[in-house]
Amino acid sequence: MIARLEHFAATHRWIWAALGVLLLWAALVIVTERFSLHSLTGVATSAAFLLIVALGQMLVVTTGRGNIDLSIPSVVTLSAYVTVIVSGGQDAALPLTLLCLVGIGCVTGLVNAFLVVVLRIPAIIATLASGYALATATLIANRQVKGMATADTLAALATGRLGGIPVIVLIGVAAAALTAFVLTRTAYGRQLSAVGQSLPAAWLSGVRVGTTVTIAFVASALLASVAGMLLSAYAGGAFLEMGSPYLLQSVGAVVLGGSLIAGGASTAVGTIFGALLLVLVITTMQIAGMPPGTQDIVQGLVIIAVMAFAGEARGRATPKEFRSGAGRNAP
Amino acid sequence: MTVTAASIVTAGGADGRADGSERPDAVVALGNVTKTYGSTVANDSVTLAIGRGEVIGLVGANGAGKSTAMRILCGATMPDSGSVLFEGRELDPGRYGPAEAHRLGIRIVYQELSLCPNLTVAENFYLEQPQHARPSPLWLAEYRRLARESLSSIFGDTGIDVAARVGSLPISQRQMIEIARAASSPGLKLLILDEPTSSLDAGRAAALHRFVRLQAAAGLSVIFISHKLKEVLEVADRVVVMRNGRVVWEDHAERTSVPALVEAMGGTRTAEAAGARARPPVPADAPVMVTLDGDLTSVLGRPVELRAGKIVGLAGLEGSGQKQLLHALFKASAGAGDVQRTGRVSFVSGDRQREGVFPLWSVLDNIAIGRTARRMPTAMVDRNADRDAVARWSGPLALDPERFESGILDLSGGNQQKALMARALISGADVVLLDDPTRGVDIGAKRDFYGLLREIAAERKLAVWYSTEDAEFLECDRVLVFRDGRIVAELEGDAISEDAIVAASFTAGEAGAGPERARSPGQASAAGRIFAAVPFVGLLIVFGIMAAMNPLVASAFGIELLLAPAVVLVLVALAQMFVIGGSEIDLGVGAFAGLVNVISATLLVSHPGFGALALAGGLLGYALMAVLIQARAIPAIVMTLGASFIWAGIGQTIQPSPGGSSPEWLPALFQWSVAGVPTPLLLILAAGALAVAIDRAPVGVVLRGFGSNPQALARNGWSPLRYAVVRYLIAGAFAATAGLYLTATNQASDINAGASFTLLSIAAVVIGGSQLLGGVIAPAGVVAGAVTLSLIGALLAFLGVGTDYNALVQGGLLVAILGLRTVVGWRRTDDRPA
């Protein structure tokens, strides 16, 4: 029985994040007494924004070799500004806004992929640099803002409810379901996992490695762009540093959810729980009245602690000989 | 075979020497050692004793268990059972590791080279014998002398430049350095040479043989592993044969012969090969799948056409262009170029670990990817269809379907290879490319494999097969023999024999420079020199433009004003440089400088003692990061990203908004001056000089070594943990100095002041000529790069460009330089161990 449970936990690594969510929520309900279903929707709403961004981060992380998309915060912020500027609060301007956002997502994703795939620049540096370029664009956009207004449709998406459930939560869950479907049921999911596990092996198996990696980067930028749009509608405007929290949190949600930071294995369900858990932790800190500085410290500690824990789990999943390369001549 | 393995062992035993563990004078001995990998028994109760002054020749086919036994002997692998004895004393298996073996005087020269390619010859000698280093700036001179003397004592005049980077030397010279380095260790008791002459010419090999005999006479014990059996008989006192993980045969060298050894190793398979050729003939009108032309076939003088239904072998010495042809065929298409191919292709690599298996997947998934890999990304995956398709191949492959759900790494090497073969077949390829697929595969799996090849041919597919074992070519219909990147001979049918292949590989065509033609070291270093000059030239250009626009820039006051902001970036960049030198990136270095800025402007002013303690705590935090990265295998990116939030959070907590003041004594630290030279210039030069000094010191050599070849250093007994801590402490100290400087000059602090320095520091390190893969750092270049980047902001202001564009220009510069390096091809050309 215990062995079977262990096996289940090893193959469904999101279970830990789900357990964490349950425990923390139960603790909150007991301690605060006032922590109701209402507060849960607040948590779910914040988690939904994070989830949309984290799903993109997860795809990039899955491409392996330590790839991480550091341009996400800049894409979120710029997209928020572009939404405010282009839509001007008018529904009529939404198609054009959407076109601009798709443009931002595609261009950023393609540029990142070009730097990584063609110029073979490590993803962390390529996306850091492209993020800085976007930051420049954001500074320029900041000067163009004349007024903050939100289009009705966007406001409905970001703050509206459908049958008591926030629309944004439904969007987040739908995005996660779609990602899960792509990862588990389509050829792309297999190809992505193959590339993440071993790029040379994937290439020799016939996987179009460049295309696979490119799709991941473009998807990440597009999702960040959508998140930026919705976030501007939720916050009723755009401000500099708006996307900053999503840098650490997107990575955090991915690793908390049980996806391997080394790539090759990821779970959309896990990322849902990872995002929820992270937001719950932050909410708890806010309820406890912790200053923002302490919240940052705790977030950093949580990520590092989870990585320290997962580092061992990774060690068990793959034999040591394989990881260290010591067994190269082993028969 | 006339004698069975068992009877041979008895024959050897009759000599009274077979049970070596009983030898009274044994220096080192293995006693009944067993080691299994998954279901493969790599060593099956191996017993082997090496006497003082004895040279043992160890032979056996690939996968016979020699390498495993040697790794156990030198502590790199822990046996499942059995004992390792040193001078008659049993070693504690829990404590016996590479470092302990090193201390006892056991050295191994590995088949895969274990030198650090980014270090010079002399520096590599230091890693082996650190005890000679004196605390002097000229400490390396001693090692240059040692390297020269060691090399010449074995090989005579080698012409090797001991101040050259090892990676820039040809492989034959690297092999000589490797041998000389191990052989020169003081206190050496046992020297294990694993294929030491594979890259040496006859003269050098003979010199090595003489050296081995001479050292043995002086009391050194040697294990000499080689596939060149004649060489083994010449050099060894006693020959030991391993097969299938066991010691099956041993005898005095003078009493044995090459044919006897061949038979003991597993015999020849001439009979089987004859069976292979009894296949029904391929019709002459079978379609041509591959056409080779141009330079490749210039020696033959005619194009080569390969038809469906054939097994074509690619023979020749290792590295003569066979692999290149396979990869060219994989990428080739019909109708263009010298290498043309029609039909679909699949590739089976014998380097299973690096190019074959997907370690996280089951056997089934590993095979089924062959069906999925080329599909449209949007295509659906049907696991049941996959299972059915895979099941069809389980028979011919002799793969038990019940094992489909187990992890691929649970299978033996031979079964993994069969799964990879199934992957290729399931893809429906018309052309199957095989890159030494039977490497390290046991004989049973090999036979299954040959049978499968015949079936592939029978299904009218073309198999193109590169092997490092000449005997395997007897399975082929046609063999192309390579030399120096060209096809020099073609053998068909009965003309295929090991002798014919060997003759063609060595003599056909003209003798050339060997297989190392890919890129001349001179070319690579020319590109390296150009990139090394980039930061300095850039600095001159930027400074020149600014001075031309405003002559005041070139005055002492102008320089002071311009360089003051650069000091912080120089310090942070030097911190980042040491981290990048270890193949890692510190995403929290800017935030840490900001935190030190805050602590020194608040706590250090109000409670000096507590403030100093807090600063020390920060450095301790850096050391702790190193410990966690090493001990828990956390990626440095995530670790430092998480840490950046911790640094920022602590800073925010101490001081929520900018403010504070500097301790009175702090500015004095940074505001001294010498003879009218601007202070910032002095500070920058001092920081650079310090970094250069650390980098050139022994500790810097070890850090660079860890950056490029950590396994080799660990084998040499260097502690990865200790040096990771040292690396991060150095980085932390530089970053902390940057924070103190911020406080001293701004007389205030802001936790966000350091944030922007993180990207800039990476950019400065890259522009400065360091390599992101680690091990190659350039302190002077980094300083110049940091100053240039810092001046670019001022230059943009001079040119009337808004400060908004700073980040864009700096980020663009970083990407441009990295991209250019890729385009020009200046990256590490040396082979990194995977």
C-alpha cells in the first residue's frame, strides 16, 4: 500500500502542491475564522493571473538545458500599457488592441527563439536582454499614456463573474486544460518532452527541434501578453514594475507544481496547484500583516526550499550514474 | 574454440598465479568484486592482484568489464560486493574514493581525456601535484619546468608548448601530456594506462613502452589496457583477459601469442559472417537511395551509389570522416550537393546516454517517439496504436513486451540499444544510419542486432553502418574505407576481410595529417584574439568619440566624473565573472550589492558592531548558496533568483525607502588619491589587478578547472563543495565592495540601486571575453567591458539620446556580441565531457 502511494507521488508530483494548498487553506480557515469562500475567490483570481503566465513559463522550462523565460515581466507590463493606450477604454478599439498584443507576443517569442535556436545564446541571457529592450519600449509607452480607462468587455473578463465564479478563473482553468491537452495528447507534447530530456537524441529521432523550442517561446510570450491585457483591466490601468512579481512567481509556480526545472517533464495540473499555493502563501502573509520586504524574503525561501527538496527527488528519478556521466563506459 | 573458458582459467591456475589475491607482494588487489548496472553484470567476482614492479596487460572486448574493474580499483565506482586491498590491507568501501586512491598513489590515465582543456599544460600539472606551489607570483614557472621535464623523460623532445592551453593542442599531444602528468606524480605506486597509445604514432608509443619497462624495473606497478595486442605482449609481464565481466584467462606474456589472446577474448565470428552473406541477392535494379560524390570520393575517382536492401559498412581509423558522413546523410536531401539521399531516414546512435535514450520515459515511449517525432505538432497521439506498433517489433528484437512499461534506464545497454533500433524501424525509414550501435553491448545482444540488420536489408531498406570494431564489417555487403575524410577504398562481398580493411585504412591513399582537420588551432585563436580585443577597442572608440565632442572629457576632472559611476559596475561585473567562470550565473548579484548598500548606510552607522555582523552574515549567505547548489543540485539560476528576492526583501525591511547616511570612516576608504591620478581610475585598476591576481593564483586555476571539467578535478581529489564556496565568497566580496562604494559616494542607500547591475554585469563579462560555458574568464577584458558599458550611458546623453534607451542599447550590445561569436564560430572547440 505504502509502496503504491510512493509510486503515485513519484509519478504525480503535483500531489505535494495540492496537499500544501489544502493544508494552508485549512489552517487559514481555522486561524482566521473569517476566511470564507469569498476570500477563496480572491485567492483564485490572483492565482488565475499567475497561472496564465506560469503555463507559458512551464513550456519554456520544459525545453530543458536550464531554459527560463526572463522576459515575461516586461511582456506583461508592456502589454498592459499597450492595452491602455490602444484601447483607450473603448470596446471598438479592442480588435486593434488584440492585434497589437498578438504582435508583441509573437515578435518577442520569435526574437527569443531566434536568439536561442539560431544564435545559440543561453535562454537566460537572451530573454534577460530582450526583456530590457521591452523595458525601454515600456518607458516610452509610459509617456504616451493620457488616461486610464478600461474597455467594458475587458473589465467583464477580468472582474466579471459567471455563475458566481470569476471569469478570469475560468479563463485560467481553460488555459491550463488546453495546455494539459497539448502536453499529453498531441505530438507536440511528446516532441517537447523529448527535446527537454535530450536535445541530441530528439534531433536524431527526427524531432524538429528548432520549431519545438520556438513554439514554446512564442506561447510563453503570448500568454504573458494576454495576462498583461487582463491585468490592466483588473487593475484599471498600467504602471511600471507591474509585471515584476511574475518573474519569480512564474518560476515558483512551475517548480512548486512538480515540473522538472531541468526540463523534459511538466504538468499543467501541477502548475495550477503551484500557482494556488504560492498565492495562498502570499495572501497568508498579507493577512498576517507582514511588510512587503518580509513577503519577498518568504517567497525566495519557499522557492529555494522547494528546489532543495525537488533536487533529491530528481536524484531518485534518474540513476546517479546517468546524471554524473560517471557510467559512460558502463555496459 | 577448442578450449572452454573454464579450462583456460584452470590452466592459468595450474601456474599457481591465477588467484592473485593470495600474492604476498601485491600492491593493490581486487578480491571477488561484483558490480551490476540494472540487469547487466559488469563485473562478476573479479579477482586481480598487481605485484610490485609488475606490468599487467589487461585485454578484452568492449564491454568485457575492464573499465568497470579499473574504476573500482581507483575508487571512482563502488562495487556491490567484494573488497579492494592496498598492500594487503582491506580498504573501507565507504571511505575509499578517488581522493583516497590519489593519496595512496594510484593514478589512472583514462580513455576519455581528463585534462582541463581551458588550462595550460603547466596549470594541468598543478592540478595533479599542488604541493609544489610556492606563495609567489611566479609559482607557475616551477610547473612549466616540471611539465617540460616529465614530458621529455618519457617521450624525448615533444615540442609541446607548456604555456599553451591544452584545448588548442592536437589530441596526440594531449595524450602525451595526460600520461606524463600521471606518471610524474610523487609517491606513485600503481599507474593504470587505459588505451594510452590510441592517438600516438609508433615512435611515441615505443618511447612509452620503454618508459613503462624502466619504471617497472624501479618498482612501479602498471596496468596496461590496450586493444593493440602486439603492444600488450611487448610491454607486459603478465596478460589478463576479461570477458563478460569475468577474468577468464591469464598467463606470462612470453608464453602467449596474439591468436591465443584473440581466442580467449571471444574468438572470431567468421562462420557467422559467412551465414550473413548467404542472404538472397539484392536485385541489380533496386533503387539508389544514396549518392556520394565530390571531394568525398575524389580518391576513388567515381561517385558511389548505395542501393536499397544493402548493408553498407563505413570503416577506417576512428575519426576519419565516417561520423561526418552519417550526419551529412541525416541532413541530406535528394538532388543537391555531394551527399544525396532519397527516402526517409532514421539514426541510431551508439552513444545511448548522450544521443539515444530519453531517460525519463518508459521503454514504450522511447520507442514510440519514432512514430511521433516527425508528425505535425497538432497531430493526436494514440497510445494504444503506439503499443500495437511497438508490439509488432518485439519479436524480431527479442524484447520482452512485459518490459515495455519499465523505465528505459532499467534496461541493460544491449536492450536499450535494441529499443533505439526499434525506434528507428517504427518510423518507417527507408535508410537507417547506424553510428557504432554495438558499443558496450554484450555478445548476445550483438547477435540479435546482426539478425535484425539482415531483416532490415531483407525489407529493402538501406543500412549504413559505422563501427569501431573491424570484425563487424564481415556482416556487410559492402564496405567503404575512410581515411582523412575521404573514401579511399571500396570492398564488396568476399573481398571484405579484417585484413583488407586494416590494410586499406592504413595504406590506401596518402598518409596525411591525421583526423584533426576540422579546425586549425591557429584559426581559432585568431578569432579569440579579435574577440579578446573587442572590449579594449570599444572602450577606446567610446572614449575617443566623447573626447572629440568635449575635450574636457580627457582631463583628470572629466575622467573622474565619468569613471565614478563605472566603479560599481566594474566591481559587480568582477563578482559575476567568477560565478560565470563556474558555468553558473548569479541573478542576485545586483540585489546583493544593493543590500550591502542599505546595511552599510543604516545599521553600520547606528550600530557599527551589529552592522559589521550583518555584512558578514550576507557573505555567509553567499557561501550557503554555494553549499545548497552543490549539495542539492539546485540550478544556480533558480537559487540566485530566489536569493535576489531575499536580498531585496531584507533591504526593504531594514529601510523601506531610500535614505540613510554613510559611516564617517567609509568614504576615506574610497577617496584616496595618488599623484593627481583620478581616484575612480585607481580604484578600477586596483579591482582589476586584484581579480587578475586571484585568477592567476593557484586558487584561480582550480576555479577555472572546475568551470570546465569538474569530474576530472573531483577525480584528482579536489573538493567541488569547498571550491564552490570559495567561488561564491569571492563573488560576494566583490559585490559587497560595490555596495560599500555606493554608500561612500552617494552618502545614502536605496535597495533598488543595485538591481540594474545584474544584466549589466553579465553583459560586461560577456563583452570582456569570458565564455558563458565557464572556465574561460578574462578579468582585464571584463573591467574594460564594464567601463565601456558604463560610458555608453554617458555617450548616449552626449548624443542627445534619452536615458530610456540605455537598457535597449546595452542589451542589444550583449546579444550582438554573443550572436557574432556564434556566427564566427568562436566557441569552445575543445571536447567537454558530457
